[in-house]
Amino acid sequence: MTRYLACLFVAIYLFSGCGSKKKPSLSGTDEVAIGDFIESFELIEPPLEVKDSALNKKEKDSLLIANKIFAQFVPDSVLTKVFGKNAKPKIYLGKRINENEESYLFAKPATTDKKAMLVLCFDKNDNFKAFLPLLVQDANAATLQISGINRKFEFYQSVLMKKPDGSTAEGKEVYIYSNDAEQFLLIAKDALDDKIREVINPIDT
């Protein structure tokens, strides 16, 4: 009887081991399929909000995405538009939010002097469609940037600026992803009185 139970436990262990699949590493040492890349981002439900100060948080090395892995699935133009040509930012895993047929991946690329939060949109077939620079950190101590996605799947970028007289001005832009246009579209804008940051075209064609 004891021998029978031991054999049963071994069989159960081997069966459970065969059913589990080890996720490939994004460090560049493993072959990575697009499905594994997308599922490496932690799935959450909206809303999600990020302040510019959060970009200074030191990320774990386990969240690092090798540049060659990132380049397999995301066009080079995405990082070029935000960081400039030949820039090699470190890229970290963030969250993932699904809406109907789209998956939105939140990735955090960073260099020594520039940090950002990008939204990468993939369709139901795991094809890259568009990106949005949700938050790009500026060097203006008088501003506070708050960006995120709400439960209506609207992506917003807010900038609060403290003026010399002590008052506060706010600017805000709101985007949605259009499946038909395959782009992030600007649907609302409240301009800040002063231009306080470089404007980056969020539409990647």
C-alpha cells in the first residue's frame, strides 16, 4: 500500500510538471514569442494613474526587457521619437490592460537624463498597432505631470504648473485608441497657458 501511494504521488508530480510551462526570460538569453512577451506584462483592470515622480523609482532587474527582445515586437521608431536616434534606454516591464480586442502594454524606458511611460497597443492577433507617450518626464520643477487610463479606456495627460503668483494652471489632453484608424486619437484638449514641455507626436504610423 505504501509503495502504491508513493508511485501515485510521483505520477501526480510528473503530470503537474508536464502541464506547467516555464515562461521565457526577457533578458535576451531565451527565444521569446510575441504571446509570451505580451503575457509578461502583469494584467490589471483600469484605472491606472502614474505621476512623473514615480518614474524615478528604481526598478527590479527582473523587470528589465533586453533591447533586442523589445525590438523584435516594437518598431525602432517608437523609442526614436521619444529619446532620439541611437538612444539605448533601459526598458522595464509594466502593467497590461485588455479592452475587447486590444492589449495595452505599459512600458517604462529610461536613460540617465530622460524617463517615460509608453503605451503599446497590440491587436487580437498580437500585431503591434500604435503607441502613445503617456508620460515623458520634464525638467521643470514647477510642473507636476499626472497621466493614466480611466475605466472608459480614455488615456489622459495632465500637467499642473505652479505660477509665480502662487496660482496653479492645468493643461490636459485626452486620447482614445481607434480600431478603425489604428491610431491613438486626440479627443479633448485644454491647453496650458505656457508651453512647458516639448510636444511629441503620439501617433506612430
